[in-house]
Amino acid sequence: MRYFTFAAKAAAATTALLSLGACAPHPATGNATGNDGHAKDVPAATLAGKPVSCISIAQIQESRVRDDWTIDFRVSGTKWYRNTLPNRCYSLGFEKAFSYQTSLSQLCNVDIITVFANGAAGGPRGSCGLGMFQPVTLDKTK
């Protein structure tokens, strides 16, 4: 019983403290992904500088999960970074929620995110590595 209590507290603390999620339409309402995990309605982006390996956690104001491959991070007002994952992160585009753990004050391309399911059957669904953070100007901010 002691192990369960510790594990439950650790999981709750991690989720509460480090969870970033975005509210977005359910796949059945127009954000459906094909078999490759790419959504049809990911906003086009224009490159706005060289990619960086890390962004400051304190400056992250919003994250928008676009599909199983793409997360956009808004920092410092209107500046956006697009993170294109090097490998597909199954169910990320459907769940639209993830958490991460880092001992640094930055989120980096070597960090791992964990997909979390929403609803009554919530909880971790798998982990995936991040890619580089590409500064972009979004053509549409859906």
C-alpha cells in the first residue's frame, strides 16, 4: 500500500505541475488525422529564424497540439515555435494533452513528453521525444 500511495502522489504532482494541454476539436469534428497521423487542418507556418534546441519553460504561454507529429508553443506574446517530432507520437493528436519532466528551466529537443488521455479513463498513453523548436509565423492561428 505504501508504494501505491507514493506512486499516486508522484503521478498527481507530475500531472498537475508539468501538464500542458490544449483544447481543440475532437477528430470527429474536422481535425481528423489520416493513417499517417498528420492532421488536415494544421496551420501553415513561415520560418522566422533558425531552429533552437530549447525554449524557456517560464515563457511558454500556450501549447497547441496539431496532430501526432506537431506541437506549436506560444512564448512571450505572439512568438511561436513549432516542434515537429522526429517520430510519430501515437494518440497525441487525438488526446491533445501531454506532460513532461525536466530538471532544467527549459524544454529541450532531448526531452520526452508523455501523452495523457482525457476523460474517465485518463492517464499516460505513451512517451515520445521532441524535435527542434523552429521559430515560425503561423498563417492561421486555429
